[in-house]
Amino acid sequence: MQTAEKQITGLAFTGEDFTPENVELTIENGIITDIIPSRAKAERCILPAFFNSHIHTGDTAALDTPADRPLKELVAPPDGLKHRILRMTPEESILKGMKNSIAYMKLRGTLGFADFREGGVHGAELLERAADPEMYTIILGRDGGEHHPASAGLGLSSAHGTVEEKQAADKVRRAGKLLFVHAGEGKTTDIDAAFDLRPDVIIHGTNFRDADIRRAADEDIAVAVCPRSNWTLHVASSRNNPPVRKLLEAGVPLLLGTDNVMFVSPDMFAECAFLINVYDVTPEDALRAATAGFSFAGEKTGIEKGKPANLTIIEGIGLFEWSRHPLKTALVRVGAAAVTEVISSKRQNSSL
Ligand SMILES: [Zn+2]
């Protein structure tokens, strides 16, 4: 067995609370084996790598299509604009686009993602081919794609309360797989049907009412919010949609995603900055939401002894000399452009 060992010093955001500490980390075989205080002047920041909890990499092929019509006409299957573009796009272009977006994410400190993959079994297969072995890829298929061996479960486009949906949900449950479902994005009428499927994760919750927030908390259903997508697709125009602060106050497990690549860049620094600045979420809560998705890949997250080393290294430490809140500075001001290295526990070191 390989026994690669690596030391790295810097200002690390450690533990559950992301406490900034000047440390030397030791990584062995992909695990953080030691964290000791360092007196050396910190020249870099060490962040836990992001997990993008909701993305559609397949629509990279429709990049920067104007969001010039109602949500349904843009993205709803089977004939929304997105689906018509996907049908017209050669398979190799879809594959190349997905690879491109996956590489883009990694360069910006994301080492895992949960992808709603259209295109049935074949769509799941394509994403399996596009996947980066250093990244945690959760494939959520549909139209049969959920049963592909590489697929982690079902990603339902929306819930209507039909028998077919219930059967599809029961089938993935029996297979021990995951169920994620879009709900409450542009309306409220699909929310109850989504909850009734007992999903692991509801995507969006943009129009959640107080009763929906309580139900998510009571039933321990995580909500993956995608605020930049909501604003871009004109389903949100205030910090109350999605009701992120209320979700956090109610104890709902909060996840963060970037949604359709065709409309929004899969840059989790930018998503965190939006959550912090527009939704008045603390940098710590934003980073927690931006990393919590690792649990669905069966992986722990955070900078602590014994945990896997999935880390993002950023330079730009000069700015931290004046910072009153280093984590906020890292997420909001320094951001993706300063990433110099990502370290994956799946394959131990990847220099950019
Ligand atoms: Zn989506």
C-alpha cells in the first residue's frame, strides 16, 4: 500500500465551527493524521473542499442560454428549451461539456457533487464516463437511469402525487438508493407530493411555507438551496425565498447547490458569497451547507484529525492581515481565483 505523507502549513478552518487556526497538517494515505499549532507565518488558507449538492452538468451543452421565458418553458421535461437542446446535441458534445464542468468545479475547490442526470440509463452511463476519479460523484438518474449500477439513486424532476412516482420512489428505496426531488421552486403545489415520497433531499424549497419548514425539520429531510439559480430564473427576488434563515433556525439540514450549468456557473465560492451577502447567512453556516453533501457519498467532511483530507488551498494571505473575519474573507473576497491546489482523499494530491 502506498504510504504517501504530506505536510502542509497555513491558516486552516478546523473542526465543526471552522475555527481559524495557524497549523501544520499531516496527511497520510488521504487521512488527516495530525494537526499541530504552527508559529510560521501563514502563507495560505486551508478550507474543507466543497460538495455541490445540486447540479445538472449535462446542460453545459446549452451554456448561457438566455433565461427569457417562464421556468416551465425553460427546464421542465419533456419539451422545455433545455430538453430540446439536449435532444439536438450530439452525445460526444454532452460528454465533453460534462467533463468541462467537472474540471471547472475541481479547479474551484469542489471535490464532490450530486448530479441530476437526464437521459435514462444512457445518461447515467455518460456521466460515469465523464466522472473524475478524484471526485465524489453522486449520479441521480431518471427514466430508468436510477437503476444503472453507477447511479446512487433517483433525481425526480418534480412531484405530482402519481402512482408511478410512488412506485419509482419505492423501487429505489428497496434498492437502498437515494431519492432527491425538486419541489417548491416556482410554486407551492408540488411541495406536499414531494414530502409524501419521503425523499432524502428536497431541492430548492424556494416557496416553502412555515408548515413546510416544520415538516422538513420533523421528518429530517435535507433541503438543498440554489439561490443564484432562483434569482437567475426569476423565482426569487428577496432573501425570504428560499427561507434560508428560517430553515437554519428550525434545524433543517441545509445543503447548497448551483443547479443548471446552462444558467449558473458551478462555482461554490460564488454560491457561498451570495448566501452570505444576500441571505444574511453566517460564513460558517454557508460553508457547512457547502460541505454537508459529502454525507450522501458516505464521506466525512471537515478539518479534523482522523478525517479524510479533502481540502482546498488558497493563496492571497496578504488580505488576511486586515481581516476581521478570515472565513468570510476567504469565501466572499478571495474566492475561486486564488485556489492553488486541491487535495483529494480519493487520490491523494492534485496540484493545479
Ligand atoms: Zn435542478
